[in-house]
Amino acid sequence: MTDFSSVKGKVAIVTGASDGLGKAISQCYADNGMKVVISDINTDKGLQVVEGIKLAGGDATFFKADVSNEEEVKNLIDFTIETFGRLDGLVNNAGIAADNRPIHEYSTAEFDRLMSIDLRGVFLGTKYGVEGILKSKSSGGFIVNVASLAGILGNSSMGIYSSAKHGVVGLTKSAALDYAPYNITVNAICPGTFRTSIWGETPEEIVTQYAKIFSPSGRLGDPKEIGHLALFLASDLARYISGSAISIDAGSSAGKITPVQWAHPEILE
């Protein structure tokens, strides 16, 4: 059995942690003995995540912060170190999406808002997170940036979102080189389509139809699968992995599927 005991006692911040992928990452970290600062702009839902972690025997606390606000990000780092005495890692997960439109139909205000959260937020988290990790003299520091499949592939009608996520991947690669001499790993996770609350009350048959379109496996990803990858990247098992943009998408980024009739379909019988 793979041993993740190296993460026990590590202190990590997860932004955008009140729901979806951030929530799953936070729960996975806490389940494996990490101390987690849940950060989000939604206080009520963030506190619910903290409560759930504590009920399960984990250690977590909440701090409200807007990742596009430099002062609030600095305060988040300071709060974490004041509360737990150190910082070992940060997951830059907070982000927003945009309506699907061709580029010329977006306003500059929409562009600026998305960039302020999806790219500037990752920059600020990395900037001040690294400073906190260095000051903590962490022996296994890490930054995990949640990008997207749209950060490694172009996508029609997703121009501003894709450009922000490509920026996240570029920032990740450069930061990995900046901090490799100081034993801080920096990696990006690039999710495909996952089953989160964004689907709301969408009927199951519709979700199934979309899954067949967006995923070669025919299913949507489970947020826990992102949590497991983020846990691996936080552990000593991944100390030689840095500067990577790791797709987790059932093969969507591998290329185009060409339907072909098998010569021997009876193997499936």
C-alpha cells in the first residue's frame, strides 16, 4: 500500500474550498492528517466544510479571502502562520468561468474580472504562499495550481478562460524553476469535466449525454480523484515532480477519437 504519511502534520491553504474540487482537496488533505485552512468568499459554505472535516476527526479552520485582493491574500498567509505556526503548501484553486462566446463578444470588463481571479489570484497566492513557505523553513514545500484542460488546449468560445488557464500553466512552469533550489515543488492540475455542483439540478440523462461528449470514458470525473492527485503532489512521493501540467480528464487531451469497428469484438463477450 502506498504510504502518504509524509503529509501528516503539514499545513496547507486551499482557496475556493467551499465547494467542488477545492472542497474535495481539503477533505482529502484533512483525512490524511494535514492541517487545512479553508479559504473562500462564501463564509457559510466554507464553515460547513470546516465543520464536516472536524466531525470526521480532521483539523481545519476558515479564513475569508478574495484571491484577487492582494491585501486579503497577504492576510490569509499571515493568519495561517499565526494559527498553525507554519505554512507548507498552498492550493490555488479559486476561479470563475465565463459564458461561452466568441472573443469579440466579450467586454473588457469581463476579461479583467476573470483575469483578476483566475490568473492574478494564482500569481498572488504563489507570490505570498512561497514567501510563507520559505519563512517556515518547510522541508517539503509545495504549490498546486488548479488550471484546466483549457489551459493546455484551445477551445472555441472559451477564449478568455482558456487564456487565463494557459497563463496559470506558464506561471507554474516558471515558478517551478524559480523555487526548485529551495525544495518547493510547483505543479498544475488540469481537470477535464467533473461532477460538481455546477451541474445543479440538471437531469441525470442530460448529465449522461454530456459525459459521453466530454469524456472518452463516458463518465464525468469524481472530485475525489482531483483530491487524490493533489494529495500525491503534496507528499514526499512527488518531490521529483515539478513544473508539470498534469491532465486528469479520462484522455480528453490525448487527441481525437476516430470511431473504428473492431475486427474481433467478441473479446468483449
